[in-house]
Amino acid sequence: MRLAIALAKQDETKVYPGPFGHAPRFAIYEVAEDGKPRLLEVRENPYAAMEGGDKHQRMRELLKDVDLRVGARFGHGGSVGAFPLADRLEVGPVSVAEALERVRERQNSA
């Protein structure tokens, strides 16, 4: 499974505290069957400042190779966001290590 974690602006050890689509970059992980995550890349988000229009489509394209999106929160202003509920995990403004632990817990409960 591949996942994208929204990264904070100044600290790559923290989840971006705002809406997922406004994160400046994403940590892309591959999670092996044994549950161990491996960082593949840090991907820039060229649509972070974009509002409305076709942002949702652009975000889906940017993260089309990812199975699960992990962020502090999704959507704002009444929007549900670009990704289906099943394909995302809302964790709050925690550390990336805590976010990875919540992904593991989700996998174990499935």
C-alpha cells in the first residue's frame, strides 16, 4: 500500500495542520505487508495555494499512485474534499510518526 502524508511547512516530522490539499508537500510511503513503512519520496504540491476551479481533479492526478491520503483534516468551507472517505485518514496535527502508527492501527483493525 502507498500513502501520502501531508507535511508541515517548516518541519518534515509534523503533519500539516490545515486542509490536506493545502499542504506544501507530501511524504510518499510504501507500507510493506509486515506493516513497516518506507519513505519513497517527498513530493511538492504545486496546487497548495490554489482555491476552487479544478483543484480537486489536479490533486487526484498528483496523488493517483497513492492508496491512502493522511492529513490533519480534509476539506474546508463545507467541502468534503477531493478524495473519497475510504481513501483518506484524518489524524489531526500530530507527528508523522504518530500518523504512521494510526495507519498501522487502521490496517490491523481492517
